[in-house]
Amino acid sequence: MEKLLIIDDDPELRKLLSEYLRRQGYDALLLSDTAELEAAVARYNPALLILDRMLPSGDGARTVRQLRERGEDIPVILLTAKDETADRILGLELGSDDYLSKPFDPRELVARIQTVLRRKKGPSATSKKISFGPYVYDAAAHTLSREGVEQDLTSSELALVEALVTHPNRKLSREQLLQLSRSTTAGTEETADRAIDVAIFRLRRIIEKDPKNPRFIRTVWGLGYMFVPEGN
């Protein structure tokens, strides 16, 4: 059983999450604040940390930054009562791997845990290279090639390509793409959405034969985008 360390000052939430996660096959360890965090990480070596953003002992996002400054690469999912884009982006910029706003469905938390742990373990041998049309995305090398010729993309554009190609045929909101690509775009939700739209526009100009009628990166009106590897 993979160990998960939960830090939240709400005893009812800790109990609920502990019971639910154990039913899902995880060993849930519980703390009410960050005072014993360092000792718990050293003793139990948890696979992932679920950390409340607002704790009596301080800001959970700052705790993540302190972990990263000490060289700890344990994956972290932040929980928060806030639902502001700027706060979510700040948490990601300081080193968290994902962000979930309260209240939330425990099933969504499990899905995010699974996604973060898969990302941490890295792509499997069979999924290091993903082909679509004349293109090959190499996850290990972090490159996109067309018929053997590497395409000139920025690191943020490549991160967005990876977010798309590893979630084929799924409708992804702009917010999901923002988090999956670990974008550091700051500002309002409108600004973040615009940043994703601009990045998609640039990718289409490189990937699509006809950017105005895209085969691979489809628009999902009112939501975001969907990657269709078959390009039909």
C-alpha cells in the first residue's frame, strides 16, 4: 500500500479522507499541522503529500516551497477553500503538483492522486514515444518531431503538447490544461484562459496542415480543447 500523508486541521475531513483512501488501497497517515512534517516524511517516506493551504501553523504553499528548498521532491496536492486562479497558480509556482478546491468529491482527489503519482513515476517504456499523423512526441527527450525533424517549440509549448497527447480524446478545460502543463501564467482567470488560447493557436500553426480547420487539436466550445490522435 502506498503511503499518503494528509495534513489538515479539520479532524472530520482527515477522518473522511483517511477512511475513503484506505478503501481505495492507500495507507493514509494523518497530521493536524506541519510541526511534525519533516520527521514524518523522513520516517514514513510517503509517496505523496496532501496538504491544506490554510493551516494555523502557516501557509501550506510556503511549506511546499520550504520542502523544495530542502531538496524534497515528494509530490504535493494542495487543498484550499479559495477558488481563485491566482492562488492556484501561486501554489503551482511554489512547487505543488496539483491543486484542489474545497469542497470536493473524494473520487476527484483519488483521480488526481493517481495522475500525480503516474507523472512522478514517469512514462512507461511503451509510452515514451507517442505518434500522431506525421509527428512523434518523445516524452523522455521532451521533443516533438515531424518525419525525424525536431520542431522548434518553447518549453511551455512542449509542456502543453505533452498535456494534450497524454490525454487523447478527452475534453479538457483551459484550467485543466493550465494545471497539466504546469503553466506559470499569472493574473485573472480571463488572462489564464487567453494564455492557453494563444498557446493553442501557436501549436496549431506548427502541427495542423490547416490551422483554421484543425485535425488534431479540436476546440470544445464553451470548455476548452480535445486532442484527437487519429486526426479524423
